[in-house]
Amino acid sequence: MALYLIPVPIAENALHTIPPYVQETARRLEVFIVERAKTARHFIKSIGPERPLPELVFVEMPQHETDVANKRSAADNEAEQTFLQAIKAGKDVGLLSEAGCPGVADPGAHIVALAHRKGVKVVPLVGPSSLLLALMASGMNGQKFAFHGYLSAKRPELAADLRRLENQARQQNQTQLFIETPYRSQMVVEVALETLQPGTIFGLAQDLTGEGELLRSLPVRDWKKEKPVLGKLPCVFMVGGG
């Protein structure tokens, strides 16, 4: 038996970004541990599962991995028990996040860790990752990089975070990546252009593989001439040493 880590599209109408062998694997599974059941059902329905959708099992994980670290939530217990029961019954299990690859900037790592502890084979499948796509297209250092998740939500703290990442980028020649919720992306751009040094490279990767895809990396001095306005879509931000 195995736990399959199943990537899903990171943009609307982008099913073509999921390789055929991944779709074939997902079609035959009956049990899914997921970040959001509605999104997972929509994806599985779109690839044509072998069994009727009502016969499939979708169990949600905790919304944040900190829930797992700090307390035992009901969702956590249900997800783990569903996984263990399926494996005991001789069934493979699929793990899906809401977009992209499970366990990478998304929940799922605790289920993977549980699989390892129980001696269950873990099978990562190929698919789109917004972080890797952004880094590939950034023109920044892809040999040394660090991902920081979400930075502070308030402007003064965010500015301090950005200065810290800028120093790391310069001192270590290391690309710094982070993400933000769609409704705060424009604020991140504004604070970054106010805070970062003119020669620092600042990169944006928004709506990757989607119709509104934006990929651009420029020195801060050049961004100030363009004054970018972002839509309310997922975005990866990058800071390079310049």
C-alpha cells in the first residue's frame, strides 16, 4: 500500500499542467486526505474517476500545520484515522492540497510523516509547484534559496522582515522567497518598493500557468518607474542580492 502525493493545478482551467500518469493514478484511488474537500472533489471529478464520486472518501486535514504541532484537532484525528483505516484495509491513499503540491507551502507533512512511521510507501508525483516555477523564471540564484512562508501582515513589521531578507540575500547570495494572500499582495509591493535598496532585485510571480500570469524580476529602482498593480490572485515574491 502507498500514500500518493498528488499535485493539482495552481490556476483555473490548467488541468493540462497535470501529467497523464498522475491523472491515471488519481483516477483509481478511493480515499483522499485533502486540504479542502470541495476543491478536491472538483479536481477528481474533472479527471474522470473510475468509481462514482459519491463512493469516494474525502477527509479534510487541519487548515494549518501549527494545529498539528500545538494541539490535537478533530480534523487532525479524523484525517489520521481515515489514513490508517484505509491502509489497514489494503487501500492506497491520495494526499491533495488546494493547489500545487501537498506538503510544500501547504498542509500534508504530518500525514506523510505518519506514513513513514507506519512503514507505508510514500510516492511523490510530478506536478506544478508555484515556488519552483517562480524560482526557475526569476533569473535569481537557483543554487541557494530559502522559503519563508508568510511574512508579517502589518506594514512596519513587514518592512523589518523585508530588510532582513534583503540582508540575507546579499550576505549569503541566496534568493529569498515568500508568499502572501491575494488581498495583501499589493501592500507587499508597496512596502517592498519603499523599503528595499534601489539595486536589490525584487521578483513577482502571480497566477502562474493561468491566463493572468505575471513573471517579472527587476531592480527596485526599475520597479518604481513601472509602479506595478497586482490583481487579487496568488503571488510568489522573491528578493535577490542585486
